[in-house]
Amino acid sequence: FNIDDISGTLMKHPIVAQGQINYQPGKLVVKKLSFISDENQIHANGYIAKTANLKIHANLPKLGQLLPDLSGQAELDAKITGSGNNPLIKADAFVNQIKINNLSIDNIKLQINGQALPPKPLELILSANNIENQGQVIKKIETTILRTKQVFNFHSFMNADKIKFELIEDFTSALGPSGRDDFFNGDLPFEPFYRDGYDS
């Protein structure tokens, strides 16, 4: 279907949509799709079929115009390429000066890089700095998930005012070698490692 100069309002701000989306089994085509509301803009163009080449860009300097009780800025660049059955995904997202009611966050960063399905690796990195809620402060949170074949490597770190916490896990898919769901048979397929302590 075509989106041809559809206009309206969102949170009392004007919004305009343009472009074309065409979907049929095994094929998605997006042609110059855009949503614009004042300075906030989202654009997408490309396709996913036997091969893929889809680009998405979002520049949202005024999040408060999109969602109630929210302020801050966000930006996203994402690209999907390669095979349509198992595409390569590369995405970078940044969110700055977020405020939601009593919660404030200086910045959030998300990175995704790799192929969607095994056996090719996929890495996800999520970090946030200076998270404050009603006087409680977490200086930094960082989480990395790396999938290689059927193995997941999970590393999470948190640094609060007086507490440091680190969790490292290596675990296989929930389906064990026999194909059964090991989680529901009492056999966890990973050995967790915990470390916590206090700042000196």
C-alpha cells in the first residue's frame, strides 16, 4: 500500500507520513518511507526477499513530542543485508538525557552486530550511565550478549554508589543435546559466576 502525504497530529504536534510498503509471502519492499513530526524523523528504504538491503534511520531530538511524561533525544541507524533467510543485522542506537517522571538517565547505547540466526555469531551490547531514581544512583550498567552457534556468553556489570556487581555466564540453548528442554527437567545448562564488592 502507498502512504501519500498522510497527515495528522501526535501529542498535539503535526505528523506527516509518506512512502510505500509492499508485502507478499517471502518479500517485503519499503520505498522511501518517512514519518516526520517537527524535528523528529524516521526514514526507511530497501527490501527483504531472497537477499536483503534495508536501511532504517531515526533522528528524534524531541522525544517529549512523541510520548507523554518523557524527555530526551534518540538516534538510530540500522541496516539489514545479506541473505533474506538469515540476514546480517547491524544497528546502533543512542538515547541521551532521558527523563521519565522521577527517573533520569544520562545516556543509553545499544549495538547489535551479526546474523539473526545460528550458526553465525550475533553480538548485543547495551550500556547506560548515571541512572538516578529518587536519589538512588547507578553510575554504570553494561551488558554484553554474544551468541556463537548454540552457545550464549552473557556478561553484565553494574557500578552503583557503593556496590559493584558482575555476572558472567556461558550457557547453551535451552534445548539440550537430547533435544529436550533442560530448564524444565531441573538441569540448568550453565554455571553462573558472581562477583560483588564495595568501593574502597
